[in-house]
Amino acid sequence: MFPFRLPAAPHALALALALLALPFLSAHLAGPVRAHEGHDHGAPQAPVSKTIAPRGEASSAAFELVAIPRGDAIVLYLDRFATGEPITDAALEVETPSGPAPATPEADGRYRLPAPWLATRDPGQDHLDLVVTVTAGADVDVLSLAVALAPARESAAAVPTHAEHASEGWMQGLKEHLTEKLAARDPGAGLFAAGGFVLGLAAMALMRAGRRAPVLAVLVLAATLVLGATAFAHEGHDHPETRAAFVPPPTDLAQRLADGAVFVPKPTQRLLSLRTQVAAEGAFRRTVSLPGRIIPDPNASGVVQSSVGGRLAPPPSGTFPRLGTKVRAGEALALVTPPVQRVDLSDMRQRQGELDQQIAIVQRRVDRYLKLSPSGAVSQVQLDEAQDELKGLKDRRTALDRIRQEPEVLTAPVGGVIAEAAAVAGQMAAPGQMVFQIVNPERLWVEALSFDALTPAADATARMADGRILPLAYQGAGLADRNQAIPVQFAIQGGSEGLRVGQFVTVLAATDAERHGLALPRASVVRSANGQDVVYAHTAAERYEARPVRVAPLDGSRVLVEAGVTPGTRVVVQGAELLDQVR
């Protein structure tokens, strides 16, 4: 046999195989102790939400502007700074890289600025500076903002093909794949590294010993291991061109951030009708909360009662008035026929007999006087007296008959609406019993019970169970206690539609004591999950933060914030309960 000498390639392949496997094996063996206790290897990066698109914002004392790149255009949203009310009829002039250009309003209330120069921008440019001149009625302002831009995508020509990547970068791919496997504590990667290192050492030892056949077998095994790992790495490797092709465009979603703040994009703000108010400090009189109920105005209401009692009967119209029927003052509502007892009937008949006898005697006297009067035997005065006596007796007789036959007519004392009715045909009504209650629905009062003396000029409001607010005017207070409280009466100002007598309300009346704080609508305060009262501060164009507060009642529509909010803070006064539901 001819002497056989290994070429330099096997030596180089064995050495490269051992050196390549050595760092992977070292990393795998050192992995369990790399993150030992007490050693800081750097804080992790804060996660970035993939649902928030790059944007820019600017604000002034009058306006708030948000700009969002969308394809080949920039969408702008313009609101009032103090209230958050959308402005849809303003004129926007924008200084762009290609010169001044107007932003045209769209039907949904936003503005659109064509931006074809976004496609030709420098790939390394990460923001865009714009200057926007806003004209809304008499308000004119200039806003400058920096709009963040998404990273530009590389062209397809700059991305290497799969064949070039396989021929020129297989070592780099293998290294990246093994690094990922080692970072994930994959036992397969460790075995591959250990096997490659051992095979490399074995090949070098065999070559130094002069053994040719085992060396060839070791080299074939090493090459198979390397090619298989390379193919496996390319099979699971994520190429940049593939990853870039499937990145979806970001979609803005309302969400609660890691620091507890709430991100709400402008389209969602308009959908929820969020409105804000700049909190201002002031001095207000202390308010007390009183239980109350609605009562009829005593000057515009009345009751219908029977004076003598008797059997009820319908009025001449034929039917009793129903609940809710409007009646006029003096209108007949019912008839009451007084009952006649047997004893009373006997006495009445006896009285009638006596009257009939007296009438007959006086009638004969009058007839005699009429015959003697012409001759002068009876004066005219005697004749007139006899005739008057006869007339009185006949009237008394007629009255007795009327008592037995004519019923009592129950009429409406005031005009209004039948609020309560207890009339049934044939029913016996006792004297003083209420048959009808008439109320004027446009004139209602509120009666409350107070433990403190209220001044006559006290401002008061009534809050209904459904949240409605009724302004009240002080009418008077009683001097006698009722259940250790003082009854206080107020007249309802304005409309009283939908109210009913006896309905319970909460009366908020001001006292002479003053308190300092921030007055906010009741709808701005919401109850958090832990039971704490919070308000939402509008800290940025699309950012809201919850602020715990201490509140006290002020009136029917407002509360007094005593702590938790500083003057000048923009507080959400409409839609706060919807904002609190964002997760």
C-alpha cells in the first residue's frame, strides 16, 4: 500500500468543528449559573403595544391636535383643549416638506392631509416635524408637532435570496439557531455542541496517530451532523424578508397601560362622547342633605268631601270622573243622598202634619182678610202680615220635602286633575270623608325634614331617583317639631312633568357655613373597584389618569372635591363611567 497522507482540509475541518462547538458547549454548561441570585444582567425592555400606531400631538390654550400617519396620508383630529369637544369646521394649513398644504375635513369629523412624500423619505428618518395653522371661527393658533414615523421597510432587492443565504451564511444561521436553543435550555442543542466537540477532538487524535480509515469515518459523521443541523436551522429560521411581509398595520385600541393610565384614541373618544372641564377652586356654602317628598300646593289643590254623609251616586253627566281627568272649579263630581232613619222619618212626618195644620189656619185667615179688606174692616197691614206668615209656613214645608228628596251635590273646589278618587255608586260616604283629591300638576311643592334651621334665602335643589334635578324656592318652615325635625317647604321651580304627589326626593339645601374646593358635576366622580372615589384627569391628548379624591355634596348636580385634584386640571365630566370600564 502506498503511504497515505491526509490533506490539510480534514485537519481544518476537524479543528473548525471543535472550535465551533467549544463556545456553544461552554455556554450550555455555564447556563445554569449565568443568572445566579444577586447578579443583575440588565433590566428587560418595556413592552411596546402593537395596537398603538405612531403619532404626534400638540396643544395650546384653545386647541388640541393629534396627527396619525395612515398610508400615503396623515389623519388629523382637532378638539377644544378645555372641553374636548371636536372641531369639525376649522381651516387647517400645514407646512409640509413639499410646501404648505391644506387638510380637508371629512364626514366623520377628522381632517386628511395627502402625504405622498412619506413614501420617498429617508429610511433612517424616525419623525416628521409639522407646523399647523388652525383657524376656527375667531380663534387662530399655530401648533408645531413632531409626528413619529414607523421604520421604513427594506426593498426586496436588498434582501438576499435563500440560495445566497444558504451558501454564504450557513455558519451564521447555525450559530443563531444554536444560540436561541441554548437560551431556551434546549437539550438537543447541548448534545449537538458536545458531540461536535468530541468528534473534532477524536479526528485530531486519529490523525496524529496516523490512522486513516477511522479518520475518514469520523469526518463523514461530523459532516453529516453539521449539514443536518444546518438544514434544521434553515428550516426553523425566521428570515427578515418573510417576517417583514407579514407585519400587519397597527390598529389603535383603547387600553389600560402598565402604569394604570388609560390610552383612548381620538376616534374612541368621540364614540364615547368624552368631555372635560378645567377644575377651578372657589368658596361655596355648606350643603345639607334632607329627606323629602312631593306634596301639592295648598293654594292650587283641594279635596271633595261630604258634609252630612250619605249614599254616593254619579253626577248628572252619568259617570264619576276617572283618575287623571281634568276638572274645572265648580264642576259637579258626585251626588250624596242623605239617609233618613225611621225615628227621623216619624219626627219629620209629625212636623209636616203640624205645618200643614198651621198652613190651613193661616190660609183661612188670609181668605177672610181678603173679603173684609175692601170694606175697610181689616187694614192692609193685617192682610200683609197674614200673607207673609202663610208664605213662611209653606217654605218650611217645602224644605222638609227637599231634605227627603234632594241629594247633596259634590263640586270641585279648584281646577286641576283628579289625583285620588274613592267614589263607587251606592257607597255610603261618612261625613268628612274624602271622595276626590284635586291637584294642579303645574304647581307642586316639596316638604323636607331638617334638623338644622335653614335661612329663608337658602338655595335648594331636589334630586330624583332617576338623577333629575329640580330647582326649589324656599316657602317656609314650621315651628313645631315633627319626629324631632323641622318641616321645611319648598316650591318646585320650572317644569314638573312626570312628578307625582308622595314621591320621595333628596333635598340639598345650602347653609350659611362656607367651604372651599373644586365644584365638579356628579357624573365626573366614579367608584373604583376598591370603593375609592376617583376622577379621571386628561393629562395628554389621548391619555387619562385616575386620581383618588375626597368629595362632599354641593347641590343636586355638583359635588365639592376637597382633596385629590389641583386647580387647572382637566377632569372628565362626561363619559367617566365608560372610561372606567377600559381594561
